[in-house]
Amino acid sequence: MSSTGRISQVNLQLSLVSQMRRQQAEIAKTQEEVASGRRQIDDPEHIANIKNLEGSVANAERYEKSSQVLNYRLGLGETVLTSSIDLLQRARELAVMSNNDGVEPFSQSVVAAEIDALRAQLLGLANTQDALGEYLFSGTKVDVQPFVESAGMVVYQGNESVRQIRVAESSRLRDGYAGSQIFTEIPEGNGSFVTSVGINNAGSAFIDVGQLSDAAEWESRTADRFMISLVDDAPNGLRYEVRENDGAGALVTSGVYKSGEPITFEGVRVRLSGGGAAGDTFAIELAETEDIFTTLDRFSQMLREPLGSGSQKARLSTEISRILVQLDQAINAANVARSDVGARITVLENVDQFRTDQKVVAQEMLSTLRDTNYAESVAKLQAQMTALQVAQQAYGRATTRTLFDYL
């Protein structure tokens, strides 16, 4: 064989070896894809897309955990608020029942004992903790007991803020409550003013909770406190006088007292009912707020007072009317909070569904870019192995010498 022929032979052999090495590398790559279930990707753009999709899936799974915790706390809060409303409804039933002349003193004491029990249960609900020991109604101070007894009163120790939990990239939801808005900052009376019966009254007249007859006139009132007094107007009976009760006692209005007739002044309308006596007084004062625990304490205390005289019964009737209004206000506050919880749960369900749909789409795209198509890869592997066998056979022929190679 000439030198030129030998060089050509060597070049052919080197080319075949190089080809087989490439084929073996491709086969190893395909085998790895089949074994791992993941494609061997070299394209930088595909790699970046995969990382972005993996990040989206990881974020969705992280938000799912946050959503589960939030859903649990909201569900627990809804249950607690429902139980609180049930307790308050029971207290209201007892108030209506107690405002009955036929109720015996013994029964009053039994009702008072039940009111005390309802108050204790309500305080326990207001201090509810979740499974992690975090309080529901302390605002963002979840590690602080929100309501504590202090000097015979219930004091709120939480704050007015509420923790926000991220449940999606652009969605946050509150996971707790400012308990003061539900249990302590309950508007007094009708929300504008409160009424009461004088403790030294001799008659049996009582006053209702009243209402505003003219909101604008009430806003421009001359005083924050007024006193209605019954005065002797013989031989015509009794007259009422309405005077300012925070200054010189200026007369505001007056008229003949008629049981059940409305008395209107400074945008206020109230009614006195029953047999009044000269010297009886009835106060109207600017409403503030009262916690529900104080309301229940007042209710219990009133039920334990003697009811022998007409004036005592009048005072009880007036106080129970106020207590009924306070209970209604408290029930309304709890209902508003429960409705808010229901709205949050609905939003959370919608966010969860949208996030789940996004996660499914991201997983499908990720699978398309990253996961091995087994049918395609197996067929590809078989073709690669067949090509390698052909190359090996070609190499074998190229390296096999015969007698003619030496001629």
C-alpha cells in the first residue's frame, strides 16, 4: 500500500472513531433522559423559562400553605362569632322575659345567674386561641390575651390593626380581628343619646330609649346633657320641664305630662309612660360606647335589686329597655364581623381557585419543556443504537486488513 493510501486509511479510522464517540455520548444523554425523566437541555432560553416556571410552582405551593392556615383561622373565627351571637340572643330573650311584671323575685335571681354564666362564656370566646396558641381577637398582637378582668371590668389589651397574610402574588387577606370593634366599642343607647330614670324617683313612670327626630337639630344642640323633671301643676296634674343639665339649667321646653305622649326637643324624641310623681327626673345624655361585658354586668345587677315599689319597677323597665338596645347593638356588631369573615372566605376561595389554575398551567408548560417524552426518547435511543452499530461495523471493516493491503 502506498503512503497516500495508508494516510487515507488512518484518516478514515479516526473519523469513524470520532463519530462513534459522538454517538455514544448522544446515547448516554438519551439514556439519562429516560432514566431520570428529565430532558438534557442546553438552550439558555429554555433553561431560563424552566427556572421561571419552577419558581411559579414553588410560589403557588408556598401560598397554598398560607391559604390553608388562613382558611383555618377564618373558619374558627366564623364559628366563634356564631356562638357569640347565640349567647347574645339568649341574653336578649332573658331580658325580654325579665321585663315582665309577673316574674317572681326568685326567677329574677335565676335569670341573673344565667346571665353571669353567659358573660363568662362570652369572655372565653373573646379570648379564643387557634391551634398555634395565637389569639383571634387581639389585632396584630396575636400573642397577647385580648380581654382581661381588671378591677371588676374587662379591659382590651389588643390593638386596632389586623395581620395581613399573602395568599397570592398580589393578594393579601386579614386573618384576625380587632376585638374592640366587636366586644367593647358598642355604641350606647340609640347611638346618639342614652336615657335613664332618676334613682330617687317616687313614681312608676319610665322612659324609652328615644330616637332622633331631627339629626341636624341634634348636631346643633345647646347642651350634651338634659334633664326632664315632672312638676306639680295643680289642679291640672303634672307638667314636664326639659332643662339643660350641664350649665345653669336653662329651660328648653315644657308641657302637660301625658303618659305615652312624645316629648320633642333639640332633635330628640322620647316618651315617658306610667304614673309619674312630682319631683321625678329622667336624664338624657350624649351616647358614648359600652363593652358588652359591662352591659351584662348591669343586667345581672339590676335583676338582683328589690322590686317592691313602682319606682323600682320603672327603673328596671327603663334599664332593661337600654340593655335590649345594647344587646341589639352587640348582636349587630358580631353579625357585621361574621359577614366580613364570610366575605373574606369567599375571596380566599376565589384566590385559591385562580392560583390552582395558574399552577396547573405552569406545571403543564414545565412538563412540556422539561419532562421526557418516553415514547419519543425510546424510539430515539433505538435509532441511535442502530446508527452506532452501523458505525461500529464500518469501523470494523476499515480496520480489517487482507493480503491485498500489503501488495
